[in-house]
Amino acid sequence: SAVTPQTEVLIKPEAPIFISGTEATVDFKVYSIAGEMTNPQIKYIKWIKNVKFQADAFAKGGDEIPASDIISITPQPIRMGSNSLSFTVPARDTSEHYAFFELIIEGTSADGQKVASSVGFLPFRVIDYKFEVEIYDATGATKLTEVTAGVPVQLKVTPLKKDGSPIMANIKPIAVSLSSKYNVYSAPNDTVFFPNGVTGPSTSSIIFTKVPDVGTDRVTVNGKYGDEAISGISEAIKINPGDPAKVKFQSPPSGATGKVNPGLSAPVAVQVYDAYDNKVNKPAQATLTSANPAKISVVNPTETTNESGLATFQVSVGPEGNPNDSASINVALVAKPDAQDNAWMKVGRARDRFVIFYSDTLGFDANVGISTCAGQRVPVTIRALVFVAETGKDSLVTSRTNKFDIILTPGLEAYSSLSELDATPITQADLVSGQAVIWVKANQAVDNGMLTISASGDNSITKGERENISFLLCKTSIARASYHADNGQGQVDRLEVFFKDTIKATDIPDSIQLFWPNTDAANGKWVYKRTHYPETPDPADPMHFTVSVQPPFAAAVTFSSVLQLGTAYVRDADGVSRPNPFPIADSVGPLLMTAELVERLPENATGVDTIYVSLSESVASSLIQGGTLTLIKHAGATEVPLTIQ
């Protein structure tokens, strides 16, 4: 049988424990001598105080430590390797000379099992002498809590006796190090500090160059005074990165080749560093160029880094790009043009892909999002598209009938229909002739949620992702709404609105923006409380009110493929008018547009008289078959029932 590999992790002190008041600074290393550990955490930590010095005691021969001297300590995050942490410990009296931290680290072994370290002991003892270690600006006038990499500042070291008075004797040699174990310099490329030792308060130039993962570092100073060791450690110093000085490709990596498929754009990420390879934390502009724009085109030639120094460009296939064509790409800093890097991009092949549409079903628009009240269901259209080089456009892949997985940000749910009777969320759905519609809903506030669609067990179609899904906590949510036409001309002139709960006058929207049959600006209008609808609910149904759409929308428009056609605006208690988008169903058509009578003459001819009619929209024939029409003749004097077959 397989043998589980052994994991052995040790904890070793790397510097004396320093205590200032009730703050104990501890430097220790967590390392493995067999196997490996990931995700280390402090499982157990105690501060054992007031330990007695017992030179000849061993094991059970020593005095028992009372429970009152074993203090629980709040754990802090740690990592494998060197750690420098500060813990709060009880104040000591003058008789407490010895103490120690006892701790155990727990993590995960290479085979996924929980493993624990050996017990670590980090000792403390009172010493008669110490260094006070401080960081000042270059003039020595201002004590600092943060510095910038590469900028010289002053290291001030004061040797002190136990009573706090300075030691004026010369102490030499002096060793200076950092808790992070990074190099620290007294001058560029010089790591020697205080070559003549220190005598009383002494200063030296000091240059930090690296930003630790935790963002801060501590300076440790060690020396020897007579036969006694003397040490000191600074307070935590925040290290800021220097000015932008370098830029490197990340995706694709520097010198490597990335790929962009026809019809799509591909992200190209670059990282900006200071002169010491720290990621910058201030905005820096970079430019991206292509050596052959006809093959590989840059969509956004100039970008600004984020707070961690990362900038992301987009590239696409140029007008002459064919599969396997490639071109080199170059990135440079705007403020320092000689800071450059190079990589390559290659043209891939057009692949089927999922594309997610919100209300922009007539043409994808990245600026369109979902923003509505929690509790509303919003339609989302999923399409399988492929880029066609001959037309330069995407085409619907009607042969696709894939089952796909639906992955949503926590708080969001997907349903197969608009109906609230459909109460079971779905995590999968199927394409029908290359597309599908799902309904997204949230019962809580969600800000900038994301939807991911991926084929179940089929790698031949790439996944689709889209953000910008937000749901707000509104006063009362609109459950449903529908357009109607009462004029016989197919002109929308009435809107019925139904809420989920009983509403008060304050829940009635102040105004509503309406669209029909799409959300183009030319097809929109505003209606207002008191002008187009009452300021109180319907007396017969306190969950409902009616809107008079006057003037009506255009005639003979009885169908819409867009559902998100309304936005209600309600003023909240804070006085802010907040939008509440809602879908509007179509109860308008169809409208009878034309009728053509074909008579069969003479009377003994075979066949029957036939009327051909056209409607304002496509309808299922089963809905109008039977006796659904009446022919009116002789100026209304005669009515003939007609049968539609």
C-alpha cells in the first residue's frame, strides 16, 4: 500500500524577544525538514510568564508553573519562512526576568492531510542593556513610521542601561539586519554600518530597498558590550515602493507568445516595478504597440496602472490577420520611455463561444448592465456565436444544443422562466438552436455580480463571463407589468403595473421612463404621477395601479423582443430618487393588417371562397384556428362568421 509521506515542521527563534510596555516583538522561522506544509496557521499559542531560573532542574524536577502564569494569546496570520509579529502580553513587574512563547503551527501536507509542527519555544529574558532603534528623515529632525525604497534616511541607535540612561562607552562591532531578511544598505552597495562602532546616541545613513509581503519591516541592531550581548529592534516601518522604473509583460510573459482569436480581444497584462523590483503603488502610464498592426491590432494603446502596478491592454486580430500569423508587441513607460519589454501575439482560429446579453440583445454593448430591485427577475440571453471572417461579424451557431452550467456570484439565482410559480433555481440549462434565455434574480442587495456560462463536458466552445449585475433593496418591488392598446390601431396607450405586496401612496413612483418596442432614445417617453397615473393605489386592488400612456406609442407596433422596457423612479427616505428597472410584457397584438378575398367563380367551380389575411406579428397558428374572425358586409348590415383552418 502507498506510504503517506512524513511531514516535519520546526519553529526556530531568529532574534531575541523584545518587550516594550505590553507589546512583545517576536521573530521566528517556520520551516520544513521533511515533506511540505501549506496554509500554515497558529493552532495554539501561550505566553508563559514569570518563569523561575532553576539551573539544576530537569523535567519534573522543576517548580510547577501556576495556571495564572499561562496566558492565552490571540493568534495572528503567519507564513512559511521568516515571521516578525507583535503580540500583546501582560505587563511585567521587576521580578519577572524570564518568559517564553509556546506555540504549535497547523497546516496542510502535500497529500492534503492536516499536519502540525513540533512545539516551538521562543524564549525571553531581561537583559541589562539594550539598543533603542529609531528611523528619522535624512535631516534627523523627524521620526518616521514609513520610508520609500531607495531613499536614504537616518538610522539612530542609542545604547541604554536598564535604568534608561545612555551608555557612553564605545560598542563595536555593530550588526544591522531586517526582520524580513532582505538586504539593508548604509549607502548604495554598502552593507557596513557604524564602522567605528557606536558611542552614545549614534546615527548612520540607511537605505531600504525591498517591500516585504506584509508591507512593513523592522530593523534589528546587535552588538557586544563587555561580555554582554546587546540588541534592539525598531518599531514596524512601512516600506513604500519607489518611482516607476521598469515594466514587464505578465500575460503573455516577457518574451513569450500569447494568442488572440478572430472576432475577440485578448487581455495583455503588464506589471510596473520600481528600481528594486517592487510593484509600484502609484499610477503609471504605459503604452503598448504592435510591430505589425495589420496582423495584431492594439485596442487601447495607453493604459494606467492600478494600485498594485498592473495595467491591462486589449489586442485583437488586425484586418490582414490569418491563423498562425504573429507580431511582436512592445510596452514602454510614458514617463521613462527607455523602460521597455517585448512579447509576441499570435492569431488563433475562430472558436464557438458563449456570449451573454442583458437588454442589449440587438447588439452587444459592454456598458449595459443589470440594475433593478431585489426580488425582480431579469431576462438574460445566452448565445453561441462564432466570428465569420468573410463578413467580419459574429454568427449564431444554430447547430449548438449544448447543456451549459450557470455560475453566479453568491446572492444571485437563475430561473427558467419569469413566473414566480417557477420557484426552483437552476444551475444548468440547454441551448435551443444556439441560444437560451434564463432569468436572474436576487433576494438581497448585490453589487456588480457576475454570471459565468460554460459548456458541460464540452471544450469546443469557450465559456462566457459578464459582470455588472446589481440588485438594490427597494421599498416595494414591481412583480409584473404589461402594455395594452385600447384604440384598435395597435398603439400602446395603457400600462398595468402590479406589485409584490400591498403598496402605500409613498410607494407609487414619482416618474416612469417607458420604451416601446426597444430602448432606443427615439422610442422612449416619460410618464408622471398625477399626470398619467394616480398618486394612490387602485382602491379595488392595493397592489396595482394603471398608467395612461398619452400620447400613445406609434401605431401598428404590436410586438417587442425586449423585456426590460420600464424604469420606475421612487424617492427614498434620504431624498434620493433611485431607479427600479422592470420588465413589461406584451399584451398588445396581434393586429389584423390586410385581408384579400379570392372568390371561386362560377358557382359550380370546385373549391371555396378564401380570404388571405396578414397580421402585425408572428403568431402560432393554433391560437387563431377556428371561428376567430367575422366578415362584415353591407356597411355592417351583414356579419359572416369565418373559420380559420
